[in-house]
Amino acid sequence: MSSDGTKIVGIGGNNVWLSTDSGSTWNNKTAGTALEDAVLSFAGLGASSDLSSIVVFKSTATTNLWISTDTGSSWASATAGTALE
């Protein structure tokens, strides 16, 4: 949850969800992104206090760490090309 209590991020159904109205409505932040097809299940989630940066640990055939620095609008693999891939 953001420091002002209005933004909440969570995982469910193999998606990352974001609410900007204290949980009244939710937006799927993985639909149509690189993360959408990559996730079989989530192993963890972390975020900055204002939710501008979100980190997702996913579990698939390979372990990967995905990062968004724009509140989930786009995602990049932080482990691509490393031993963790």
C-alpha cells in the first residue's frame, strides 16, 4: 500500500493488480505486457512506498525477476542474460 493509503498492489490469478482508490477498483497491470505470457505463478512481490516501482519474482521453467518503474505499465526482466535466468 502506498504511504498515503490510496494505492494498493497485489498478485492474484497470475496477474499483478493495482488499485489507486484504496481497493474500490482494480486494474490488471500485466495484461498486454511482457510479463503476461511469462508468468506461471508468482513467488513474491515488492514495491516502493508510492508504488512507482514494483518488483515481481516469478516462478516458471526458469526463475526470473521482473521490474516496473512506471507503476506497472511496462515490465523488464532484471535477470535476462544472467545465471539466474
